[in-house]
Amino acid sequence: MRLSEIDLELFFKLYPALLFYTNQQLNVIEGATKLDKFKGLSLEEQVEVRDALFDKPSIMDSFVAENPFKFTQEELNIVSRWRHQVRGTFYLVRYLKRHAIFLDEKATRAYGVVALNDTFEEILGPELPVRLEALLLPFKGRIVYDGFMRYFNIFFGRGFRRDLNEDYQEAKHRYGVITSLPPTEETERSDEELLRFYMRNEGSRMRYEEEIERLVAKDSSLLRVYHHELGKVDARRHGRRLRGLGLSRGWFAILEGIIVAGGGSRDQVEQILADIVPSEKKELAYIFQLRKRKPSG
């Protein structure tokens, strides 16, 4: 979850040099005429220079063109990619083996971020989530933060933590966890995939009730997905009741929570549906098989 010693050394070779060059060009902080003096500035002063750089990213083009520190082409390529930074407020929601999960404040993107010399847990402690301000940079195929981070000592209640976890799950479902900048591929999930995600359990169906209604209203073909996802829930409930009546096998069709057909085979059930259910509703029925439960142990 943090950089290797070799990569850490490279990062701190490149990034302070770029910030020092920025200060020379924009004269943000006076008196820092040497790189060593610049490194001795306070964190607040260095962040001020950092913000000036990313407010005027053309400075990076000048740095690469002039190459004042005689970096190799590979090193300059790393600096060039820092144009694809992401700066803002995030919620740190997970410590994972490979990276920490930063969820952006709008809860639309989840980033897998690698720490520098100290892990995020060492810096921020074990309690999550943490609200923080950071700047994320691409670095050798991964995402790191730039070493400057402001975090807020806020206690989040159970309801907020639950909602934030749902936001993370949705962001992860929509785009996956983003682990490189710019994202190599950011293809939003289809409406059908989103609907299945929203319908996955009762809590999710309640949380995304308006979004579910919007999706179905936008595309009538999603009615089948909607009814089938509900049918899966009803099938479990009806299955328990049918077994309670002594049934151990068979095929059944559910429509809007009601069993409307049953038989010894799927073909029989489909034929009954064709005979008794209006054609426009036939495909909305969810067909399931009741199987004899295997004895436990």
C-alpha cells in the first residue's frame, strides 16, 4: 500500500524539483532561490506553490522543454503525466492490501491510491471513513498522493457510514476502482447492469427507489429485468412456503408476487403462461424451479 524505496526516491527527486521550478517562474514564495532552501519551506508554503502549479499546468510543459535538472526522458515522461492530476476532497473508505480507496466528494469515482513513505493507516489511524483534501498523481502506472494532505477530525455516525459505503459500492459498480490516471478505460455500466445493482436487496431497492423508477420509465424493456429481480426475491419466499406444504420439486411462475402457474417441467409452465397470461405480461413472469433440499451434514 506504499511505494518501494526505489520509487519513493524517484518521486522525491522529481516532484520537489518541479515545485522549485514553479516557484522560480511564478515567484510565489520569495527567498527560496535554491532547491535545498525550497525543501526547507513550511508545508503551507509548499502547498501554496503546488496549487499555483496546478492552476497553471503549462508550467510542466516549460519544465519538460527546458529540463533544468537534466532528467532522463523517462523521468520527464513521468512529470508530463502529472497533468492528469485529480485534486479535491475525498473520503478514505477502505484500507486494502494494494491501495487505499479514496471516494471523491461527489461519490462518483473511487480511486485506488498508494501511499508514499508511510501508509495511510499509519498517518490517519484505523478508524474510517476519513474526510481529507488531497492531490492525486499518476506515477509509474499507479496513483499516489503528492505528500501534502489535509484531513478533518470528524466523527461520522452509523447512518452516514452506511450511506457512504453504498456510495462506494455504486461508484465501484459504475466505473470500477480507478488505479491509473487518466483512467485506461472508463466505461459506465449499462442501464440494465445498474438496475440489477439497485435491485440486489431490499435496502438497495429502498435507497434507489427513484433511480429505479427513472430507469424503467426511460426504457420499457427494463420492465422485464425489474420484474425478474423482484421475482427472485419472491421465489425464495414462495419456495419456503411450498416446502412447508410438503412440496419438494416442481416448476413455478411468479408475476407481481403471485404464483400464476406451476407444473412438472419448465415447458409445462411456459405453456400455461402462454394460455392464461396476457401476451404483453408473459415475459414479465419469473420462472423458478423448486428443488428438494439436500440434507445438511
